[in-house]
Amino acid sequence: MQNWPLLSLLVWLPIVGGAAVLAAGDSRPQLARAIGLVVAIAAFALSLPLYAGFDAGSAQMQFVERVAWIEVIGSWYHLGVDGISVALILLTTFCTVLVLLGAWRSIEDRVHQYIACFLVLEGLMVGVFCALDALLFYVFFEAMLIPMFIIIGVWGGPRRVYATIKFFIYTFLGSIFMLVGLIYLYLKAGSWALSDLASLSLSAREQMWLFFAFLLAFAVKVPMWPVHTWLPDAHVEAPTGGSVILAAIMLKIGGYGFLRFNLPVTPDASHEYAWLVISLSLVAVVYVGFVALVQEDMKKLIAYSSISHMGFVTLGAFIPLILVREQANVDAAMLALQGAMVQMISHGFVSGALFSCVGVLYDRAHSRMIADYGGVANTMPWFAALFVLFAMANSGLPGTSGFVGEFMVILASFQANPWLAIGAGVTLVVGAAYTLWLVKRVVFGMVANEEVANLKDIDAREATVLGAFALAVLALGVWPAPLVDLMDASIAQIAQQLLAVKA
């Protein structure tokens, strides 16, 4: 399989499939749905050989493809994956299948365009995770905005125009600074290759400016406090599929960017300003969790929950700088980085599942307001059981994926500074508070009204979607070793890069 252009197939098959879905036209929605689902399943099937054929004992990029692209400036169509990339690509292809299956009946208007947007978005996200050329990375990074902008703007809620413009302005402005930083690095290195940029010798001043250029771009994507305000609006107005992809995959690109750019390219500046990112992460973890407590809209509550849980990702990414530079504790640094990555994958499953659950209720009752529900367990017992499972995972219950990554990050934080661990641990209490309160008001109690009394339980298609998420949440919670082993060599390489002093 190493000789196949497997990564190109994973990037371009969904994009070409999106074009085929558009060709099916609006007059044949069932054909468009069938083509879209087949293409998504094919992409997922093609991603499995990445895991099967990947040499987890090596930190080198594998399945590499390199073809001249823009020769005049030395930019290459250069693709490759390490363990981190493989994990995120598998998450992308897995979630896309479930999103298209989940939207089989809920979208009735411009079905072919809706499915085409998701397929194109899938190809672009895979491109981000396997691009080894900085300019190619930036093209994929920016191009993702277009299909998501369309998804929210066309199929979103009443305030979709406001949400899409806010989403676009925040993410686009942040990435402009990254482009300036990449151009500076290219002029200094004479190359766009990520490996060349990581090995470039930079002064402390250069690293400072580049660090903040990358920080602005990726902090918006994560999103970190205080540049997080676009996310709740985007989630509330987006259709269910848009919310799932946004939370499960697109937010992870910010965390991925920190691991690919900030840490290896600017290690000295990352250490110098680690306190800033750690502080902002703790604010996100604790403060935003309290904000989630007062939400009346289910999607907005889960959106704020995503911001809080993604704070663990940035905490786990920057705690290692303290552990390596000040304590020479490489093992603890690796634990923090592994925890950040496991948290990213886990959050993809849990947040995708929770937004899918909200979509199931919305399709029946056409309301996302918590006050409109109550006693759902009496009329939808199978749905209620799955919803409670995902809520427990969101609370960090041992045995679910939500526990593993957070525990690893807290354990590593304790070795860096016990107060950091205590601050991060607060979110487990706050997270349990707003999640269990949501479950209590929506799932349990007396049946709220006649509309809730008439709700029908999930059908086979919905059970397949939620069941797949449930299996993923439980599998990662009970046996995280395959994921940790997959990324171990790549994580070890990043930890070693943090030891380098460039200035």
C-alpha cells in the first residue's frame, strides 16, 4: 500500500465525489444521498490501510507523495503522515460517514449541494492533516472556510447570516497572520517544507513574532478564550451535520497547528510564553464551564462545553515546555502531549455524538430549548440510554473516552505544578454539573408536554449513527492503547524537539 497514492486518493476522492453529487442535480435527492454516502464510506475504507500499513515504531513521515506544484517559488504538492495525522484522518473519514447518514431525512432543500459541501470539506480537512508543504497547508486551511460558510449560511437557522460572517471574519483574520509568518519563514529558509521550517535557526525576536502569528491563527480555530465567541453562534445556527463536523474535526485543526508549527518552529518563544497559553487554557476550562451552566439552548450549552474541553488540548500541548525546559522530564512531557491528542480524538466522538442527539430531538420537536423537554426517557428509552452515555463521557466518567485524555493531562500537569492540576481538575466538577443538569432536565422527570409524550424512539438509521459513536467512546475509554501506540513515536519526536534551543 505504500506505493499507492493513498493520501491523494483520500484528499481528492471526496472532492470529485462532491462534483458527482452536484451533477446528480436537485431533482434526484435520493441519488445524491446514495452517491454521497458511498463516496464517504469508500473514503473511510481507504483510510483504514493508513492504520494497517503504518509503522508505529517510526517517527518519520510515511505514505509520502511529492510532486512539483508551483516551481517558480519552490512549492511542492507534498503529502505524508505520522501517527498524529493518521489518527485525525481516521476521525475525519469516520465522522463524515455518520454525518451524511444522519442527514438522510433531515435535509430536504438543495440536498445535492448540502452533501457536496460535506464531501469537499472532508477532502480539504484530510489535506490539512497530511500536507507537508507550508503553502499547501495554508491553501487547504483556508479553503475549508468556503464549504462550512455555505453549510451554515444556506441551511442554518434564522441568524445564519450573522453567524457565518462572524465565523468567516474571525477565522480569516487569524489566518492572515499565519500567512505573513509562513512567507517570512520561506524567505529565510528558501523552502516551504515543514521539516525545513522546523530546523531553521531563528533569533528570540523572530521566534516571538512568529509564535504570536501562529498563535492567533490556531487559537481562533481551537477556539481559545477570548477569541471563542464565534463558536456558540456558529453551532446554534448550523444544521446538525455542520455542528458535528465543526466540533468533531475543525476545532482539532487548531490543536494540530500548535503541534506542527508553534512547538517545533518556535520552541524558545513557546517556552517563554507558555504561561500565557496555559493561563488562557485554564480560563477556558473553568470560566467557560460556568458559562455553560446558564445556557437555555442545548446546542449552545454543548458549544461552550466544547470550548472548555478543548482547553485541555492546549493545556496538554504547552505544559510539556515547562516539563522539558525546567524539569528535564521528557516522560511527563510525552504524557501531556499524548493526553492532548487523546482528548482531541475523544472530544471528536463525544461532541459529535451530543450534537447528533440534539439533532434527533430537533427533527421531532423542532426545538433546541431545554425548557421544552423533560421526561424523554419515558417515550424514547433507547435514545435516552445513549444520550446518558455520551453525557457521562462528557463528564469524564472512567471507562469512557472522556476520562482518558483529561486524566493524562491532569497527571502531567501535577508533575509540572500541582496548582495547575487543581485548576484543571475543577472542570471535572463543573463539567459534571452542567452535563448532569442538562440530562436531568431533558431526559428524566415527568413528561413535560403532549409533544414530548408523542415522541417516537430512534429508528435503525439513527441507532446506527449513535451506536457507532457509542462504540467509539467505549472502545477508546476501555482500551486506549492502540491510539496511544500509534502516536507514541511522533509524540516522542515532538518532545525531543522541545529540548532544542534555537536562539
